[in-house]
Amino acid sequence: MSRVWSLPPLWVRRVVLAPLIVLLAFVWMPVALWLGIVAAGVVAWALPGKLRILRVVFMVGLYLLWDALALVWMFILWVASGFGWAIHRDWFQRRHFRLMAAMLGSLFWAAKWLLRLEIVVDDADLQPAGPTVPTIVVSRHGGPADSFIIVNTLINRFNREPAIVMKDTLQWDPAIDVLLNRVPTRFVTTGRRRKGPGGALAIGELAAGLKDNDTLLIFPEGGNVTPRRRARRIEQLRAKGQADLAARSEAMQHVMAPHAGGLLAAIENAPQARIVMMGHTGLDQLETVGDIWQALPVDKRITLKMWTVPADEVPATLEEREVWLFDWWERIDRWIGENRTA
């Protein structure tokens, strides 16, 4: 396995990486290059065929501009907040969520016509309960950028304000780094590099602050499903003496055995929140960079399915809740098998 680069200190990310993105986008890149990027996008959209290089050139250029514009706008908000003094107050929090909605909306608008992505939400029942009910969304993890797709759906379709637990390496992206450190988010370090709190503790901290239309997004699998992770998780269950859950995990074909700790911590710290289970399919067969390259243009229909769990169906004890979570994961696994695209 390749060695993961250590995350640079906060001052390096703010003083070096963030300004570098802005300079790269607006000063160093010649106008001719931007014209070429736009032309690549137009050609890739207008002509039939894969045209992978042109699509990648346009999307990389768009993402760079997307990052730079967000950083400039967040700098303006930082100045307006008294150079960061009031940046975590409600008014500025709402401005940052609106910026997040605009960023994700524009990104998926471009992906829709350039990569031919279609996102369908099946039987979504988040909205009828009203925007003032805090919610815990428990989702399977599968495919590249599925967390972005889900957050975009929550914030732009359902007007929710997401609170997320994410891997700390995502802070390599300056715009994500600045934005998510200003809204309710916890970054966790995985594996042997872990120094801070684990995922369950971070989820519990976020859940304790849920109110109004806040939505805590949890991925109990901890990462995209791979054969190695799946086998390791099954062995962990066996090592803990949970042979029954290990056998049930082996029978699930499309998902990985969930870690119950995060959800249990969320329920304990936010008993007033409703729980929504989520399955999705469409990108789960794209596991490597090579898979994504071969699939360009993606030309996929991504289907999201949500189930709101009645409050009286949540078991009372921790042991029962872990088994209950596996029951739901088996249901999601069956749904994926019935709806997965060939």
C-alpha cells in the first residue's frame, strides 16, 4: 500500500495551500488555457463518443475554478465576521450552508450534462415531517463521491443543514478544508495515524448539538466496500465472539458489515432525532481510478432510497440496536440487489 501523506499544519493549509489555489486559478493560468478548458467541455458535450481526455480536462478546470471562487467568497465572509470573530454565529453559519448548496448544485449541474449523470430519489420522505425536525441519516458507502451526492441531495433537495464526520485527508482540498471547519463537522484520522477522537465519539459530539433542520450523516461501514475491507470486518466480528453477525455479513453481497458504535452514540446523544436509513446504487461498481477512467463518460443513473424509521421501532438496549442495524443492512443489501444497474 502507498504511504498516505501526512496532513500539513493548519497554518500551512490556510497561508500556503488556499492562496495557492486562488493564484493558480486567476493569475498563473493563461487565458488561453481557460479557453481550451471551455472548448474541451463544449466538444465533449456536443460530440458522441467517450472523449475521456476532454471531459477530464474540463472537469479539472471547473473544479479548480469552483475551489477558487469558494475560497474568495469565504475570505469575504471571514472579513465581514470581524476577521473570524463571529464566524460561527448562526447568521454566518447559514451563509456558509448557502455557499455549500451553491457549490454542490453547480458541480452536479456540470456533471449532469458532461458526464451524463442522473440522480433519482426514490420514495423520499424527508420533507413531509417538516424542516424543523433534526434527523440522523444512516447511509451505505459505495462508489466515488457518494458522500457529495448525498450531501447535495440533503441540502439542495430537502433544505437540510448537514453535519458530517469525514476522513481528515479530505482537508487537502482547500475549499473543503475551510468550509467544513466553519460548519458542524468532525474530521477523524483512520488507521495507525489516529491521534484524535474515534468516529463514534466524534459522531456523539455532533449529535448532541442537533436542532431544527440539522441532519447528521453517518456511514457505518466506514469506507467504500472492497473485498479486503469486507473480509477484515467479518474477521473482527468473529474475534469479538459475534459469530452470528459474521455469518450474516458473509451472506450480504453488496454492503459491508456496519460498525454500530457511531449510530449508537448518535441515538444516545440525540434521542429527539428521527432516523432515516439510506441505500443507493449506480456508482458502487467503480472502485479504482481505472474503473472510473473506463466508465467515462459515466452515463449512470444513481438511485437513492430512503426509509424513515418509526421511533417505536428503535430497540431500547445497545445489544438489540446493533442487531437491529444489521437487520436494516440486510434490507438495504436486498434493495441494492434488486435495483443495481448492470
